Amino acid sequence: MMDTNTRASPAGDRLTVRCAPHPQGTDMLIIYDSLTGNAQRFAHTVAERTQRLARRVTDPPPDGPYLLVTYTFGQGQVPPSTATFLAAHSAHLRGVVASGSYHWGANFARAGDLIAQAHGVPLIAKLNKGGAATDVDTVTAWLRAHDPLTHRSPHGPLD
Ligand SMILES: Cc1cc2nc3c(=O)[nH]c(=O)nc-3n(C[C@H](O)[C@H](O)[C@H](O)COP(=O)(O)O)c2cc1C
């Protein structure tokens, strides 16, 4: 996908400038929490695929909508670092992806269920460890469907 901007040159001509894809400030951010790297890798894979920014829960907080990617800890619990983040920054939470391990049976990726229920947002995917290609597809499709830019007027932000 290419962005196209029309700008005036110093001589007064109209120039069309084509730019490479870049993360948009208004796109949904991907915020992740990760202990051993599975959720982090998944977040970065999806971020790269969708040209969005991926940030850790301890980075500067989001000031717009975001998708949370986290993992499951204890006995089917939300990691304390994720809980701390959500306590302060849940206003812009739009969806959650949770990692876990099939090994944990009924508690598999249960952090996702808990967060979705507590905050009234959809659980987009449960990942076994770092997830599969189908998980990347699912989350990519969800992000693209929920991009604020796709909900704007087709005539642009000034209409
Ligand atoms: C102490 C501990 C407790 C865990 N508890 C669960 C659990 O209850 N349910 C689950 O699905 N996975 C559980 N896991 C597995 C992790 O959620 C899983 O490995 C996940 O991919 C880790 O994500 P990360 O690599 O981003 O930290 C646990 C892992 C550890 C180390």
C-alpha cells in the first residue's frame, strides 16, 4: 500500500509524492506484556504485517485505541504487570489476545477470558505459546477491520 500526498513545490507546481508505508498515528496500537518472549514475538509479527506500532506495557502509555497481547500466569491468572497496566490504561482497550500453553488444560490462556470479561472487550485469539500462522491471520484481519482510518469519511478527515 502506498500513501500519496500532494504538495506545492517552491516553484508553485503541484507535486505528487509517494511514500513507503509507515505506522499511522491514528492506527490501533499493539500493546504487549511478555515474560519469555512468546507474546512479544507474536505482537511484533502482527505489527510488522499490519504496519502498526508494538509497545510494551511499560513503555509510554497509549493515548488512543489499542489491542492488548499478553500471557497467562499462575493458575490461569492475568500477569501482575498486565493487571497494573490495565488498572491505569483500560479506557482505550479494544480487544485482547492471550498466550498460554495447551498443557494448562482448562486454564489455557485464561487471562484472555478474564480480561475480556472484566473490560467488556472481545477476545480475538488464544495462542498456544507463540501462536500459529492462523492466529496471525485472525488478528491481522481483526486489526484491519477495526482501523479507525477505515471508519472515516471516504472524503477525508476535513469533511
Ligand atoms: C509460572 C507459570 C504459570 C503459567 N500458568 C499458565 C496458565 O495457567 N495457563 C496457561 O495457558 N499458560 C500458563 N503458563 C504458560 C505461559 O502463559 C506461556 O508459556 C506463554 O506463552 C508465556 O508467554 P510469554 O513467553 O510472552 O511470557 C504459565 C507459565 C509459567 C511460567
